[in-house]
Amino acid sequence: MCYYVSITPKVPDIELNFKAKFVFPEKYKAIYVASAFTFPFIPVISNEEPTVISFFQWGLVPSWVKNSLTASKIRTKTLNARAETVFEKPSFKHSILSKRCLVLVDGFYEWRHENKKTYPYYVRLRDEKPFALAGIWDSWTNQLDGKNTETFSIVTTRANSLLEKIHNTRKRMPVILTKEDESVWLDNNTSKDTLISIMIPYDDKKLKAHTVSRMLRSRGLSNSDSSITEEYNYQDLQPLS
């Protein structure tokens, strides 16, 4: 699964990496931890505007949802979309075919379970550059005030050998797109079979991970607190084999 992410590089570095420009760069602030359960706005690039970086809200609300109460309920269940069922689920099957996006991050967090305890890990690319998670999105209009909101879900797949050891209960991970596949994911003409071939575990040799403080789940933690990404050593935890 994928419920906690970071995106911390400076605006020029993000724009250069993804060959796209922020619509409102002044709205961007480094996020060292964003919890999906707070439904944050995260930088994304959509298939409709592949050269533009926008801010979409985490927790996909399908366009057919009729009221805000239903929207509030459904978004708690659409933070992630399983690659194995994304073409079948009513909330996702339209978006996967016509509304795909890149969710821009430079890291994500997962929990390892050992001896009835949990240990959070921070996972990044070895070169520490920002990267794109495969996302799907939709646009929902609140009928009460006419406000339109773009929302997204992160696609997940089975874990690679590294994430199997970290996320060792459910053994899942977000779909990390290679640089070559970013444009393929956004291409409106990409076939279903090609999409399926992309939604696979990322090369574990290109990732690195270290433990961080359990403060990660603290309600009082500021998402601008860079210390949460720092390595934290647990004396009772055996290293990953």
C-alpha cells in the first residue's frame, strides 16, 4: 500500500526533472511527509495537461458521485487502487482508461512488522531524484456550491524483493514509473495491455530504504519537519537480510 509520501525538491528541480511547469509555483512547499488520511493536495501531471504541474487532492472521488456525504465516504476507500483490479472497480475503471496522472514524489513510507511491533521505513531512489508514481484521477463537482475538485488515487502492485522485507504483511508497493514509461502512462492512446505491462514492481536495485522515527504517525507532526526523513536506529530491530 502507499499512504505516506514526500516531495521536497525545489521548484526548478522538479520542473526540470519532469519537463513540466507549475501553474502556481508559489503554492508549492516542500512536504516531508504527507498522509493520505488527511486528503492533502499533491503535485501531479495529468494526461490532459502533460506539460503542466497541478495540485490534485489525494482520495479519488468519481465524477458520478452525487453529494458531499458520499464523496467523503468514498475517498477513504480510494486512496490506493490495486493494479490487479483497477480495470474492474466502479470507482476506477473509467479513470484507468482515460484519466491517468503522474504523482510527483521523492520518497514514500512503509511499515515493517516484527515481534508485534511496527517500524517505519523511508524509501527513495538511490540517486535521490524525484520520481513519478502511477496515478489515476477524476474531477468531481460539489452540487451545493459548484466547486470543482480534481482528485487522485495511487496505483499499487505486488512488492519487489526489497519491499517484501519492509512491507512484510501485505507485500505491496506503489507503481513507480520509469522515465521511459512516464510518457507512455500519460499517452491517451496507450493500450490496456501496455498499461498492464507497466504496472509492475520497480527494480529493487534502484531503491534504498532506512528506518525513521515512529513520530511519522504523530498527529502533531508538521509536514514541513525535515527531521522525519532522517535515519532512526532501533536497537531491537534486525537489519534487512
